[in-house]
Amino acid sequence: MVSVKRLVLDVLKPHQPNALEFSQAIAGVGDDYRVCLTVLEIDENTETLQLEIEGNSINFEAIQSAIGNMGGSLHSIDEVEVLSETDVD
């Protein structure tokens, strides 16, 4: 099984929700997600973010959906860390 352990995303979002609320919503998508959000740029209507997410098995589709539900858009996937694990039975 291959698991996504870490993602670094470039995201554009409106000013609301704020960075704290946005981070909490992303962290809430998974049971063990650690989220680090950095605001890179602010303009009149939007904020450009670097979003770093770590967890045991990150669900990218759920993260992408959460971003969209908060009015954001994913610009790029900048870094990915995956781990291939062999089932031990």
C-alpha cells in the first residue's frame, strides 16, 4: 500500500475564513493531520498560501474538496512525500 505522508500545496483563498479557521478545517479532514499554513501574499480580495499537511495517510481528494468548500482554489502541488508499505500478516 502506498500512503501520502506529506503535501505542500499552493492555495488561493478569500480573506474569510481567516488563516486559523482555514487551517483548523483542513486539519479536521483527517484524524491525525498536522497543518502548517504560511500566508505568502495578500491582495484586495484574496490570500496566497503555502499549506503543508502531514499525516499517516492523507486523503488528497478530501483536502481538495475542503479547500473548494471554503472558497479556495488549489494552484499547485509543490511537494509530495509518499511511503510504500508492505502488508505484514
